[in-house]
Amino acid sequence: MTWNVENLLAVGADGGPRTQAELDAKLASLAQVIDAQQPDVLALQEVGPPLVLAALAQQLGHQLPHTEVSAHPNTRGIRVAFLGRLPLTSPVQLRPFPAALAPVQAADPPAAGGGPPPTAGQLGRGAVQVTVTTNGQQLTIITAHLKSKLLTFPGDGSSPAMRGNAPGSAPTRCTCGRGRR
């Protein structure tokens, strides 16, 4: 099972719950869904400090005692993590891109004549890889929380394959081939 748990952060953190009661309600709601699914391995995205992940694990009736947490959160402390009923072995913390992969465009190009667009050679939020063994077979699993803001493209945004971003920003072309979504 994989789930972006949207800002599972400590009380008072930027984007997190304002009160302990709000955090407790979120943990109870997440635990209810996880318990209903009873996953062998749970990959989570948008997890805050390990203490909040531990609080979620304690709420579960379906025990997932094995944990692996990214050592590379973003600037807000957002990271990925695994909880597992099965042992999580051979963990690998992933952040730099492989040497054979050229840096990728990380933002829109600067305004006219401002030079080349900025690039990145590593993930802004670290990914984690683990291996589990079930029925005598090894399975390698990776969880990542990739940047969701698409780069903008020229155009007036009138195409059905364009979508708007934040108010006042240029529209972004949907490259999924399914038109508007």
C-alpha cells in the first residue's frame, strides 16, 4: 500500500495541525484506513518527524513494527517512510541522481535573456528503497515523493491540455495525453 498522507506533521509545524486534537483526529483517521487494508508494507509520503510516524504506528491495530524513514527531508521536514509487517531489509537512502543521468530542469527559465533554467542533480526530497521477502521471493520497493509542480510552457492556456497553477501563474501543459485533469 502507498499513501500520500498530506502533511503528517507535528503540531504547530508549517502546514501541520494547529492543535493536538487535530493531530489525534488525523492519526485516528489514517489508522482506520490502514487497518482496513492490512498491508504487509506501507509506503508513506509527506511524513514529518519520525516521532509523528511512531505515533501513527502506535494507533494501528494491524501492527507494522518495521520502520524505515528517509534521512533526507525537504526544507519543511517532509520525507518518505515505510512501515512493514514484514522485515524491511537492505535499506538504501536515495537522493543524488545516478552519475549517468544529466541534471534535470528544476524550475522555469528566468525571464527573457536571464540565462539557462536552473537544474538539479538530486531529489529535493530523498527517496527510500527497501527489500522484503515473502513466500521465498525478494521484492525491492522504492517510495519517493516527487515534485508536483509542472514546469510552465508558452501559450495562452486556452488548450484543453493546459491547466492552471496558483493564481497569477502561467498555465502548465498536461503531458498525460488525457487532456484536462
